[in-house]
Amino acid sequence: MFGRSKEKQAPVVVEAPVEPVRTAGKGRPTPKRSEAQARNQRPLVPADRKAARTASKQALREDRARMQQALLTGDERYLPYRDKGPQKRFVRDVVDARRNVGEYFLIIAGVALVISMLAPATGSVALIGATTLVIYGMLAVVIVDSVLLGRRIKRLVAGRFETPERGLVGYGVTRALQIRRLRRPVPMVDRGHAPR
């Protein structure tokens, strides 16, 4: 009952262990820590300070020129950090596609200021009051227009992007207050066209 069975058992084949294939080493001994640290040390001050300063100034000048060119052409790679990214480009296009009251505020306020400075010479109190009224009225219209623009930017950005960046409304309103010709990066969308 508990003994060996009389049947013939199949012979067990034992395979020889497979040795891992050894690849060639790195071909050089591991450097000592002191050697590695010495190799990574660089002097805080370059040997030729004048040449280093000249090279640094030249690199900064090239970066600024590249950035200025990007502001004129809209090249995303070299734009300043403040203007980089697809969301900010979309906000710029939204602002540039509409006619904003804010871009006329500086012109109208400047003209009203000049008139108010000349009004005492004419002795017209009504002219001074009218220019003051024009400035405050224009300021109120700009505020209302900026609030409406901010709501529009929020709605359009939320519809286009999953996670909107912070500060896009302020970015758009600030751009809307600038005269169109002086905006940087330059407008890439004509007025009345849909933003890209």
C-alpha cells in the first residue's frame, strides 16, 4: 500500500543551469571619488574675465534680438515667458479679433487733458467740466468693456482648454488697453475674424 509502485517512472531530465551571457565591461577602471570630484570642479571665476564678459554680453544681445524678432513675427520658441503658450496665444487672438474701447482711452484722455490745460487761458469753466466729464465717462465705458471682455475670455478658454492657466483674464484685459499698433507680440488676427 505505501510502498513503491511497480510501474516504471519516466526518467527525470535535469537541465544544466544556463549561465548568463556576460557582456564586456566598460573598458576602464572606476575612477576614485577624489578624481571624479576634481574633474567636475570648475573655477568660480573664469581665467580671462574680459573675454567671458564679452561673450556673456554678446549672448545676451543675441537673445534679446531673437526675442524682439519673435515679438514681431509671433515665433513661439523665442517669445518671453509672459507670452508663451497656446492659451496665451488664444487670448491674444480673442482680444485682437474685436474692437476694444480701451485702446482709444489713452488717445481720448490725452486730447481731453490738453484741452483742459488750455481751457483756463480761454476762461471757459464749461470746457474744463466737459473734458473732466469726458475722461470719467470714458473710464466707466472702459471698465464695463473690460468686464465683458474678461467674461468672454473665461468662457472661450474654458470651452477650448481643459485646464486654463491662471491670469489669462488679466493678460487679455491688459492687452486690450494697449493701442493695437503698439501691441507686442503683434496681432496675428484681423479684426472681426474668429480666433485660431
